[in-house]
Amino acid sequence: LIFLIVLLINLHTIHPSTLPLLCSQSSSHRNYHSKINSIMKLAILSVTISAACAFAPSTPAFTGSALRMSEQETETAPTAVVNAPAAAANGEAVAAVAVEEVAALGPTLNGWTPDAALPCYGLPGAIAPLGFFDPLGFSKDAELGAVKRLREAEIMHGRVAMMATLGYIIGESTPTITYGMDIHHTIANNQIPEIPGTVLFPFFLAINISEAIRASTGWVEPGLGPLFTLRETYYPGDIRFDPLGLKPKGAVEFDNMQTKELNNGRLAMIAAAGFCAQEQINGQGILENLGF
């Protein structure tokens, strides 16, 4: 390309400045045309060579890189062979690391160690005859944090349902402070609108305080981690409230008690829903429906 530029510059230099002088003499005129033809031929040849060079492979530029790559492969290959026996010799160390990674799913809480190979990571509650029962697949492919959150919701709703089941029967069939120690036969579904605000306020205040304590015990504070996340060291449902000291110390005993609580809570959730539906249908109390 540089050669072509020089030729074009020479052509431009000859043509405009020497044309009047060359035209005045015939011999000079012929010499001028001859020189112009030679320059044009050289220019065409240069353009052809430049175009051909554009499609020519530049093998020398890659030869050095290929050589260097082969040299690097030659240098690194023996290293891999030398390290292979060392990796085989450290098989026990690799196995130990794998065990630590499995244990890293979470700490052992109340005798329960999360195990990804078990349904719900091995949490208690799967008993005969149904065993592990999750027909809608809520826990399928769920992470440990999500499974713990589901168990937290299940056990807390079960506890509320157990209290609600007793509340339906006691509130309808026994003397209460709200109704002046008289047996009031208003069905439980209709009692809340009849209760004065002075009684409801401390009732809801106690609920708010207990929920705040539960949240601060088991849940990660907003801003310190992902929202709706349980603490890693928190066992679902264990809010450290055991005034009677009924919590077992052993892992097997705790598993049995946890399973019993879950079963009673599940039954209570079904019972509370049945109580509510029954009273809405015929407007009669629970014991009244049973003939008492």
C-alpha cells in the first residue's frame, strides 16, 4: 500500500506541473505518455498484489503461538501425572471434606441433623399408615430454609387450632367472665362481635406480644438477611417456652413428642374447621349438635 501511494504521488507530481512543457515538444510528449503507461502498469500490478495479500494466510503469526502452546502443554502434562498419585493418596481427606459439606446443611438441633436424602430433611412427623404425606408437593425440591418455614407454619397453626378447639367447647358451654359467669348459648362464631372492646384489647395485646417474642426468637431481622428466613440455629416451633419442663432431653424422646404434637395439631386444624362449618350450617353449638 505504501508503494502504491508513492506511485500515485509521482503520477500527480508529473501530470499537472509538467503537462504544458511536455505538450510543447513531440518527443517529450511521447516520453511523457510512455512514462505514464509505465506508472499505470506498476500501479495496477501493486493493486493486484495488495488484493492477493489480503487473502493470503498469515501462518508465521500463528506458528509461534502454536509452538508456545505446545511447549506449555508439554510442561504442564508431567505436572498432572505427578499430582495424580497424590490425589489418590488423599482419598480419605476428600471423603472427609465431602462429609463436612453434607453436615454443613445445618447444625444439629434437638437431636435433628438435616439430611437432604430424607423427606423434609428428616424432620419428624411422618408416621404410619400414611408415612410421608405431601400430595401437593409443597416440600418437593425445596431448600432447607423453605422446609423449616413450612414446618414452623404447620406447628404454629396446629397449636392455635388446639386452643381454638377447646375454646369452641368452653366458650359455648361453661361460665365465662365475658358473660358474667353465666352459661351463654351464643355459638362461638358469633361471640366475638358480642365481646366488649375492653375485653378484646388485652386479648389482642397478649397475642401481639407473644408473636413478637416468637418472631425475635426464630426469625432473621429485616435488613440483616433475606426476608422470611428462619435463623440457622432455630428449630421450628422451639420458642424456648417450657414452664413445666416437659421438653425431653434425648433426641429420640424429643422426636416422639414432636410427632405427637404434630398429629394432635393436624387433627385440631381439621376439627376447628369442622366446628366453624357446622355452626354456620345450622346455627347450633357443638355440644348442642351432639345432644348435650
